[in-house]
Amino acid sequence: MARVGYGYRRLHVLLWREGWRVNHKRVYRLYRDEGLGMRKRTPRRRKACIKRELRPQAAEKNECWSMDFMSDELFDGRRIRLLTLVDNHTRESLAIHVAQRIRGMEVVEVLERVSKEHGRPRTIRVDNGPEFISKDLDLWAY
């Protein structure tokens, strides 16, 4: 069959346009008898089956840093935020900035301070969390 992605309804319309006056129920019966069938939707498990490319490991110091936010709660119920910065090759914690609120300018200041001490990395890896959506982060350009 040339039109693999078509279901029986679409085939019925194509046959009707070509002059074949057949009932849609007959097209469905023949469609099933031939073992044809289309899934109505793709199963969700296929999203997880996609092979992801492995990230290359950092081979030297300052090649790749990871940056992430964490949060905790004090004994009196106040929330604190932590900005952590780690060198992926040496597994060294370069900075931990603790505050109740961490703004974008503070992230830039921490990055500038650490880059003066350790040098600038080639890349910084972050997660897709909502914390890194800021207009202030593009002030620290390479």
C-alpha cells in the first residue's frame, strides 16, 4: 500500500474522489481484514525511549562548571536559598552563596568573584529550572 500513514477514513475519501462508490463500513472491514491499523495516538512511553546523547566528561579544570539553586527551611519556618557552583572535573565546590532571596545581580557577582579566583570556565551547565530566567545574567558575557 502506498499510503501507509492513512487510516480507513482517509482511504474512504480518496476512493470516493476517484469514483469508487463504496460504503465507509466496507472500507473499514477490508482495512481490518488486511491487518492494517493506525494507532489513534502514540503511547507516552515512546518519549522516554528516545536515546539521549551522553554528555562528554570534563577532561580538565575549568572546562565545565555546574550551577544550581537549592532551598531549605530554618527552625522558625523561614526559607533560605543556596546557589551552588561546582567544577565538574575536580568536583570542587567553588562557591555556595546563601541568602533568603538571590537575585540575578547576586548570581553575576558570585560568578565574577569565583572567576577572578579560579579563572573562567569554557561552559557553565545549568538545569532547566525557573531560577535562571533573568535579564541580569547576560551582563556576564564571555
